[in-house]
Amino acid sequence: MEKLFVAFLVVALLTRPHGGACSGSGGQKPFTSIVSFGDSLADTGNLPLWQDPVLPAVVSFMSPPYGETFFGHPIGRASDGRLVIDFVADALGLPLVPPFLAQGQDFTVGVNFAVAGAPALNLTYLQGQGITVISPMNVSLDDQLSWFEKSKHSLCHNGYGDSDCFGKSLFIVGEFGANDYSSILYSNMTLEEATAYVPKIVDTIANGVERLIRHGARDIVVADMTPLGCMAAMLTLLEIRNNVDYDVHGCHKGVNMLSQQHNSLLHERVARIRSGHPYTRIIAAQHYRPIISFLQNPDHFGFNGDETLMACCGAGGRYNVDLMRLCGQPGTAACVDPASTVQWDGSHLTEAAYRRIAVGWLHGPYADPPILHAALG
């Protein structure tokens, strides 16, 4: 089955000219805009535009070799090239989605509120719990939704911001949660303590989706979490702490169980939202499943099986990650062929991996229903 999917992937994306659009009857585009919320997996440039940068990543994201594969230079994305949202926009015949903090952009055809480092929970709440937040900025899901609510009149084609404005917009929510759990674990809390936050984090995401529905959203992609225990940066942290409990792929069992519990509860909440809002289409999209598939069958997806848990860009070590020297900083370098690797910098994926996830979101099997099926349905 995986072989058939890979063959389809090659035909669907590698041979399709850039800029090809999905059109409905009469050549009309199924969606007129994309409105995105999330973290670094979706951020198309908000973090570097933040007024008071507080993260080393602000510098590194805007330094070579970020962006080298597609854009030829850093452009604010945490990858060597395009993200899932870029491939989705292209497939829908829409322009790349501009970051909300950019000036002079036409946000009526799309706007991205996602910020690298964004947690689901508010900064003040996390800090009040004694958690050292990796990105101490007010960029949580609630903050991003507030930006949307304050600016939604300017996002509409008709300028009024009424409930009909977003009837042909595709909303994308997530991932959220990875930065919450990472901050908890980086704060020397246990996996059991991190697991206790799962219901609150998932409730926050579900409440955010309900909030968008109240504002007229009719098509919403809700994305789950990556397998955090397979990410090179997390594996490096746990190796330093001598916390070694690996599965057959070399991922950390306990941390991946945390991701699975989060995703399982999120899928339950998505099902509940669907039943309560029959006229809203909720698309459940996956990050976890495709990444595990890359590890299980790397050759089938065009990846080097010896390097699936290693960062392409880093400073050496077992996972090519030095937590004190991030990709883009002095002493780091990128691998020769990012297209053969899954992970870009230990916390994010390569364009090649994002491309394959995007195909699964657009056509299946990594979205229910697939985005293009929903668009044409």
C-alpha cells in the first residue's frame, strides 16, 4: 500500500508544474483564501518580524542555509524550503500565505498567524505553573485567535467581516502542543507531569476550533502533533539526561506515548465537534502517522534510512544536534542532500518531508477527508 502511495506521490507532485491549481466547475478555485494558525511547522515568517526577538532561532531562521532548497535564501521558514502550507496553497491555486506581521500584503487571499515557538496554552499560565517556556512571547493559540478577531474585517473580500466572509476560506489549525510539552520537559518535569497537561492543551485547541466556527469558518483543517520522541533535538536532550528508552525505530517510547495520547484525545474532540456542527467540515490532518511511515519505509519515500533520526543541518554528535549551536549559527553546516533526509534541524523537517506530508493531506491517506476531496465535494 505504501508503494502505491509513493508512486502516486511522484506522479502528483514531482511531475506537476509549479503553480498548478485545483479548480471546480467553470475553473473557479474551491477556496479563495487560507487562514492559518500554528507553530514553526506553519510559520511563513512571523517570528523574524517579531518586534523584540528573544530566541536564538530568530537569528538562525534568517541565516543560511535556511531556505536554500527552494527560495535560495532564508525567508523566515524553519526548513530548507517550503512547508506543508506552501504545497497546499499551490495545489489550491493560491499564492503563498503571507505572515500576519508583514507589511503591505493582500491578506484577502490568505494570512498566516502561525509563529514559531507558539504553544497552545497562554504564556502567563505556563509560567505560573513553573514552566520555563522555550519561546517566552505572547503567541499562543489564544493570542493568534485574538489577532484574527481584531483584523478579520480587513481580511474579507467584502470588507465587512460578516459570517459569509469566510465561507470559501480554508482554515488550518496546528500543530499545537509540541511547544507546550517541550517546554514542560525542558523544565525538568517528568513525562507523567507532562501527560497531566494533555486534557487542558487539547481542550484549548478544541475551543479554538469552536471559536473559529462562531466566526463563520466552514472548512477547518485540524492537525495533530509530530512524534516528538523521534525528533533529533528531543533525542539529544534525553541522551544528555541519560533517559534512554527507545523503540524499534530509535525514537523515545515515553515521549512518543505522550504525543499519541495528545493525538488520540484531539481526534476524539474533533469527532465531537463534527457531530455538533454538521454544516462545518472538519478535516483531521496527521503529522504523526506520515513521519512514522518515513522511519518504517525510508527507501520507499526516497529517504536515507541511516539518517532518519539525524538533522541535516547541525553541529555533529549522534543526531547532528548541538543544543547550544542551532542550525544557521557559526559552527553548523547542512548536509549535501537535504532531499534524502527527513529532519532539517532536529526540530523541523525538510522540504522533501513536508512535500510528502502535503500530498497525504491533499489526496489522502493523511487527512480525513482529504483536502482536495473536500474542496471538490
